[in-house]
Amino acid sequence: MLRDVFVRLASTAAALARLARDLMIPRGCAGCDMPDRVLCGDCTALMTEHVRFDLPGTLTGEGLACGAYRGPVRHAVLQWKDHGDEECDGPFSRLLADLLTGSGRLDGRPLLLVPAPSTSRSMHERGRWHMRQLTVRMASRLKRDGYGDIAVVPLLRTVGAGGKSVQMSGAAQRAQRLDGHIAVTRRANATGERRQVVLVDDIVTSGATMRYCVDALRRGGYDVLTAVVLAHTPLRRVDPEPAADGNCRSPHPR
């Protein structure tokens, strides 16, 4: 109760600060700063270059990303996520809705969208639960597109996890931060919930954190169809190093 009140107050303060900023500084595209655009056509196109990634534990065995987390896409997601550009909720929710409906995974059953959890510290610093707001907008978009029986339920929460994800030095540390710290707020067998469950998140790197979320949902009795995210971080590729005999060694991850 007190946590919800605090988050609402922080969100109001953050919104007033953003309003003052926007009155003084005209906005540009979140990805490339093109004047008078929330997300320009070129940056939107980069977020329709869909990426599939392995996601064990889901019914489809994979997750879906709008685009690759680099260049303008990376800039746009960070502007929205960590710099309060809530106007991106509109185009981002539309991109996620189109990604899901175009995947061919939906079979007409009722849909349950589950936003990825955020720590209390992250919500305090951002003044909002950014994934919940985005998921609600995504559900509204899907309803307008004719997918009527949709619910958004924040089934996942963090327990005892500390540190902001962007402050971690790499994917391994970000994943370790949430290992064992994701819990389900209610079990499926206690609510009679039998919907297609889709997890919604912003960025996937190694996929470890998302797997923790899927595992927690499965332990709670939910069957997770797939996950949709805004951006997927491409794996770093290392050029093979020449051996002393002139042959190339196999590339290895750093």
C-alpha cells in the first residue's frame, strides 16, 4: 500500500519535471533526434527487423525481439527507460503488439500479459514501473486490433534484489543480481488462470534473467507461451587470432 502511494508520488514528480523540460527544449526522435518526432520512420523501421532468440521453458522454445539493441534502437530504449521519455510508450507498445500478433503464435485463447519485474530501487529512481505501463498500453493496442480477452497481471516481483541493472558491468552480473530473487505473486491453481501467458520485457542480453522469470511462472503453475521484448543485444563476435603456424584458431568468447 505505502509502496504504491510512494511510486505514484514519485511518478507525479517525474512527470512534472519532464513537462518543464519539454516546455524549454523541443523534443526530437528518441533514436536519432530528428525534430518533432517521438520515433521517426527510420528508427521505427529498425525496430521491425525482428529477432528470435532461444528461451527454454516456454511452449514455443523462443522469444521475440523488435530489433537489435544497437545504434538508434539502443539510444531510443535508453531514452525511454532511464531518461523518462514516456511518450515512447505509444510507439513501443504498438511495435510489441505488432510483433506478437505477427508471430503466428496466438490461437484465439484468452491472453495474459505479464510485465517483467523491477526492483523497488529502480522504480524509485525512475518514478514508475516502466514495464507495467508499457504492457498496459500494449494490451490496449491489442484490444483495438480485435484481441478482446486480454489481461495484464503483474505476477512477478523481486525479493531482496539490489542494484540497478544498467550499473552492472555485464550480462552475467545483471543475471546474478536476480538469481533466486524473482517470485510469483499468485499461483495459477489458486485462481483458475488458464490463459496464454506472454512475458513482456525491454532488453534481453544473455537471456538468463528472462529464464528466471519463466522458471518462476512455471513453478507458479503457468504455461508461458513466449516472451516479447523491445531489443535483443547481439552476441559479441571475436575475429579468430592467427596461430604461430599461420593457421587460424577457432574464435572464442571473451
